[in-house]
Amino acid sequence: MNTLVGRPPKPEHLRRSKMFPLLLTPGEFNQLHAEARRLGVSLAKLFREGAALYIETRGKGGHRQRKERKTR
């Protein structure tokens, strides 16, 4: 008889162990929570994927770097 139950543990690199506190206004929270619900994802997943998308699009020329002034 097999006594193992549940799923096997995740590999270390896939375990989520870091927290990032974020303060939102009630309006911001309600808007993001409603959108996550509409999309059928958790609020945490919305933030993770949204952050990844933001980084990806900024890295492809969407970011305008400030030009340094030439000193005379």
C-alpha cells in the first residue's frame, strides 16, 4: 500500500517565498481586484504577469532614457 499523499514538493527555484508589500488606495485595489476577477486570475498573478509585461515592453525600446546634458 502506498502511503504517499498529495503532490510532490516544488523544486526550490519554483517556490514563492518573497513578499512585496504594496499600498493601494481603496479605489486602486477595487479596480485591480475587479479586473483580476474579470480575467479569472488571482490578484497576485495579475501583478506578477503585469510586472513581467511592463518590463518586457520597456526593454524593447518603449523606455525613453533621459539625455545627459553636455557640460561646457
